[in-house]
Amino acid sequence: VQDIDDRKRAERRLVEIEAEVRQERDRARTILAAMHEGYALTVMDEIVDVNDALCEMTGLRRQELIGCRPPYPFWPAERARGGVFAGSDGTLETVFTRADGTRFDAEVTTKPAFGADGTLIGFVNTMRDVSLRNRQRRELERRARTDSLTGLANRYVFDEELERATLGRGGETAAIVLFDLDRFKQINDAYGHPVGDAVLVEVAARLSRIARESEVLARVGGEEFAWLLSGCDEAGAEVAAERARAEIASAPFEGVGSLTLSAGIGVSCTPCNPARLYALADRALYDAKRSGRNRTRCYRDPAGAGGTESTGGSVASVPPASVAEPRRIPKKATTKAPAIATAMPIATTLVADAKSTLCAWT
């Protein structure tokens, strides 16, 4: 007879431990299967376990992933050396390739996994497809910097680039060309705002055809556009403005007919005040509109350098003092002016008579 109680207790405990291990493994498997993020366990850079989400994300089967060492099959060809799962710890964004060759943005988080005795077992890597998030972020950034109607840069971007351009080295020049579509209000009144919007879109398209990629073309107001020409002198800015006006007048607009632009140019040596440069171009545009529209006027900083006006061939000098004048709206003429002029001598006579009478009384 032999007492085997201890052995039986040990066997029962072993069975319980095995059941607990299976239960923990099954629970872990359930959690991994329910994860939306991809999962890979790497030991010495070798993938030893993955979940279904990673297979779906990459389009690769489990058998194609387990046992792989760098370069992993979901790495792009140009990243054949080094990269993710190389003993790093943290989160980074990278690009992965699916089995069909398409690429997607992935966010990878890598954490070390330690055993009960504190030894390093491997690395747990979780991956998320962030392509949609990045596209939405880029779209929001684009909308924040783009005019929603024309697709050109907006006023915020133009001011930002203008400030950068006016901080150039001494001796360089910067020019602004402001365009305003002549009699645009009449288009909206006669044809409606949808037609007016279509005209603005076409104007933006025509101006974009003549602008270089390095130049900033923006819509800064209702029918007002701005063109930033870094390193461009007065003559070059005038040529650019005339080219733009010719482009707008080159063909009629659908349903509206032929249209014209007025242009105002501000030119200054850098570094200079961006607000001052913009004000010069704005004043030049205002004077071009006031002078009869469909023409270009140019002012150069510093004040006193003079300017030129072009109506498609003729060039006339502009008094330097006009550059420094603030922009102001002329007062409307009154129809009572002749009557007031006629009444002034009568009023003067009445006042003199009143003074004489007062003196006689006193």
C-alpha cells in the first residue's frame, strides 16, 4: 500500500492550472479577435502571433505573416531595411502596403512584453488604419486655407505669404497686383448670384492659367483677387497685370458676355511693411476704378517714387503726392449747389443790414 494523496492533489492542481491557462488563452483570443486594431507579437523581430484585424488590414493570411522577419510583407518596397517592430517603444505613423499593392497610413504603437520573472519576451505591436482620419484632417486644413468658391488661396494665406515675402533681403523687390472685376454688381443684379458665382470661378480659372506655381494667387474679397509677385519689379508687375487683363478680355463669359478687369499694383523694396505695400496696391486699384475702369495703375514705395497708369498702350505719370494720400470715398454731389451759390450774396447782405440796424439801436 502506497499513499498517493500528494500525487493526486498535484495532478488535480496541474489540471486546474491547465484549465486556467486555456481559459486565459481563450479570453485573450476573444479580446484579440474583437479588436479593431491590428495586433502582432514579435520575438527577436520575428512575428509569432497576429489577429484577424491585421490580416484584414493588410490583406495577408495568418500563414503569410507568422514567422516573417524584416522586411515584413506589408512594408513598402523602399522600406526594405529597418523600421517598425525593430525593438522600438512608442507610437509612430508610417505607410503600409496591402497585398493588392494599395497603400494606407498606419499608426503603430509598440510596447515591450515582460515575463513573470521580468525578462523581455518580445514586443506587442498594435496598428490602426488612419488613412480616413488623415484625409479628413488634410481636407479641414485645405478648407481653412482655401476660398470655398474658387479654390484659390484665401485672404489668410495671402496675408501670411505677403508677410513672409516682405521680410526678404535688402535690395529685393515685392509686388502686389490687386484685381477687381468691373461692374460685377450689375451681373449679380441682372443675372442673379449663381451666375455671378460662376463668373468668379471662371475668372479664377483664367488667372490661374497665367500665374506661376511659385506665385500666390488669392481671392481676398467678393470680386477682388490678389496676386503676390516676389522678386518682381515695377515693369514686371505691369506686364503681369496686363497679361491678366488680356486673359479676362480674351473670350466672353457664358451667358454674360465680355468682361474687363481693373488692376492696382503696389511695388516696394524689401524689407518693408506688408500693410503699407497692400495699401499702395489698394489705392492704385481704387484710382484705376475711379479713372474709368479697365486699366492698370501702379504705385511704388517709398512715397515720392511716382507711378504709372496703363490703359492698354498709353502710359502717363502720376503725381508722387498722390501715393501718400489715404484712400477716401468722394462725397456725392448735391443738386442744391446752384441754389446755395445764388443765395449766398443775399444772405451776406441781410447780415450786413442787421449789423447796421443793431448799431443804430445801440
